[in-house]
Amino acid sequence: MTDLEGRPPLAPERHHHAMERLEPLSTEECLAHLATSTIGRLAVNNGGQPEIFPVNYGMDADRVVIRTGEGTKLRHASLDRVAFEIDGEIAGEPWSVVVKGTAREISTALDDASVRERGLPLEAPAPLGEDPHWLRIIPHEITGRRIARAQA
């Protein structure tokens, strides 16, 4: 078998997964990771189908706070079960954190001063229109894990 130029196919890369192990993260580690980023993904249930959206967020203690405009996220997240996820890598070890909870719209509870005081995101990845909304996720479960690599 050859490619379009008559060369033999490349051998598949071999990864050494035997030296890797999946480790759970503590709640404190999860919250520390959540505090390091401002972009995550919000998963909502839209008519029985999951939809995932990139969002800007900030942390208010152990609560994820998201700024959004009118639309699917606001319609299907508020007062419903949602999931929020971020991931990253530290020293070559990938990690992921998932927050599962109930979303509540808190737009009337926040003004510009309280947003700045709490360090919440003022910018969003997409235009929000003239009347942005705020959602807060009340967590029911915060979990995380990392792929730990043994030192050779």
C-alpha cells in the first residue's frame, strides 16, 4: 500500500500509556483550577439534546458565574440542570474539571460595581446585545481528574 505519491504509509505513532494513571482532583484543587481561567464550556439540555457553548466566566466563591446574551443558553440553562467544564495542562499533565449543578439567572442582583468587585468577566466571546444577562451555577458536584505521568 502506498500514498498518492507512491510512498509507503507512515508507521503509527506509539504512545507509552503504561506510565500514565488517572488521578482524581480534590474539590480544593478543582476550585483552584477553575480560578485560573476565564473561558469554559457550558452544556445545557435543549429539547432533550445536549448543546455545548464556549463562555466567559468568573468564580464567586465556589459558584461559576457566566455572562451571556439572549438565546439558547439563557432559555435552557436558567432553573435547569447544567454542566460546566474546563481543562488544561500543567507540567505536561492534562487535567479536567466538571461542575454539575443548577443554573439561576442573577442579572437583577448584579450591577457594574458588584461585577468589578467580584472580578467577574466583563467581556464575552460573542456579542451580547444591549442587555447582557448573568447566570450562576449552584454546584451539586465538582469533580476533576488529571492524567499523571510517572517520571522515567
